[in-house]
Amino acid sequence: MEREEAVTLLKCHSFSYDDLSHPKMENGFIGSLRPFRGQLIEENFHELMGILRVLASELARPSLDREVMACLWGITHMARAWAVEPEGMLRSNNLISDAQVALMEQWLNLLSYAVMILIEGGGEQEAFWGYHQYLQEEKN
């Protein structure tokens, strides 16, 4: 995946892409939460981590792309507010199970940790260490 495709997908996952008819807008990371159709789409999480890999060297630079950062921040904030927080729309309306809340929280923690490490210049190995552990656990 090249940068342009990664940024387009990131915008779709954060529900900030200009073309509202793009399929990822409805079924992307944020789009799939509102309205919530009863299931988390794990492929979206893996795609976000792939996007981070493409953008990793860019995130380590002293100057950051505001649009990219707004998308990443929006994804972590909105997903946490809607799906993880007890007063969020999914939990307060009993639309999401406790197991799904735990999974979403795990995904958001892995995503936000990777972003933090990349921005700090901590390198890809450290940034994606937790994600690699997650993949290993998934295989077992």
C-alpha cells in the first residue's frame, strides 16, 4: 500500500473522507459503530495497523501532517467515547457486549500505543511489538 491509498483509507476509517458513498465510510472503523450492527470488524483494526506501517516513517518526522493526526486522534477518541465508555451510546444502550468492549479497548490501546511510539521516534519494532503479540495470540 502506498501513502496516498493509506491516507484515503485512514480518512474512510475515521469517517472524514469527502466521498460519503465510499464503501469504507459505512463499514470502516468508525462508520461500523454508528449505527452499530452488532459486530466489530476485526479486518478494520488490521487495516489501521497496516496504514500505520505505511505512515510510520512519516510519523517519526519533526513535522506531522495535521490531517493524518486528526484522523488518528478522531478514531481513538470517537471509538472510545462510543464503544468503551460506560455512558457511550453503545454501552448505555446495551448494544455492545462486555467481550466486545474489552476487544475494542484492546484494539484502541494497541493503535494509540503504536502512534505514540512512532511520534516519539521509538521505532517500528517497539511501536508494533504489542500488535505482533496480539497476532500471535490470535493464531493460538
